[in-house]
Amino acid sequence: TANTLANSDNAVILIEVNGAGAATDGLVLAPGSDNSTIKGLVVNRFHDDGIILQSQANRIVGNFVGVNPAGTTRMPNGTYPLDDGILVENSSNNMIGTPAPADRNVVSGNAVDGIHILGTLAAPAIGNSVQNNFVGVAADGVSSVGNRTEPAPATGTAEGNNLTGIEITGGNDNTIGGSVVGARNVVGFNVDGIEIDNGGQGNTIQANFVGVGADGVAPVKNLL
């Protein structure tokens, strides 16, 4: 059953894609798989990235990525210091979550970034949207998903994603959050909350909760 809550996530997901022992990425939408949907899955414990998007105009909605099926405990995708929960790799016009409660993803507990949009001049990442996701927090929107064990800053402190919640590297004209009701992402317990680097231009970061829980009150600080 899909999530119905605004400030928490009560989704019941019955299909777990468990990558333990698989020295590979999890789900890959390779070039040519445009307009695909990944929905209602738990994706965890892959050696490399959990979900990779290399095609255009895909929808990633209603998933738990990097946590257990309850959305409470980290089961990371990736191997520190590499790999992300969801990687948008030189791919455009994808939707990771929408303002609809049923479409929220919980992307927490991953080895490096929760959601990473990566583009270059030759192979851009343009027009992607990241909306209404819990990035670093547990399914309740206010708790961490465990304690840090990797040799990262402040080992033993509350864990979200081990490095950055949402990162745009060289991507242009992407949207994180938005002005409509329900578009905000909740980003907490990571090292960095939201980061734009490597020449990313024209991106919109709007109306997110960064360092505060989905209730707008609970402290869920990012480390930097």
C-alpha cells in the first residue's frame, strides 16, 4: 500500500530487491529505456549504486532506497567512499518523487549520496526534479536510520546518508523542491544537506526542510 501521510510515510512495501553479495549496481535504466517507472520497491545492500538512471524522462516513485522494508534501519547501497542511493547519470527530465504523498521516496542510509544528479557539458543532466522525498531521515520523517560506522566525519553520530543528501554535480536547470504544496524534500542526518558543485548552473532549490524534520520542529541536523 502506498503512503497516505503528509509528514510521515506509512507505505507498506512487499518487494525487497536485496543486493547483499551482488558485486554490482542494483537497478539500471540504461540508454534506450526512456519513460520507465520504478515504483514500490525496497532497494538495498548493493555493492554499488542502488538505482542508476542513464535514460530520459523516467519516474522513481514510492520506493525505499538504502533502508529496510520498514524504513527505519540503514541497509546501505554502495561501498564507502563510493556509490549512491539514486544516481542520475547524464540523464534529463527524470522525476524522483512528486508532490503526491504516494510518490515519496525514502532515500537514506546509503554509502555516499542519497540522490546524485551528475552531468557534463558533453552529456548534460537537465530538467530533473526531486520532490517530496525523505533524504537521510527515516520513514517517520524525524528519526535517523542508525549510527555512522564508516570512517567519515563524526563516526558514531546519527546516520542519514553517509555524505550528501542531494548533490548536483555539473547539472543545469534541475529543481529540488518547489513552490507547490507537498513538493519539499526533508533532508537531514547527512554530512552535507544539499550541494551544487562542478559548475552546475540554473538550478532551483526551493522550500525544502534542511536540518529540520517533516514536522517542521524536530532537529535533524546535517553535520556541515
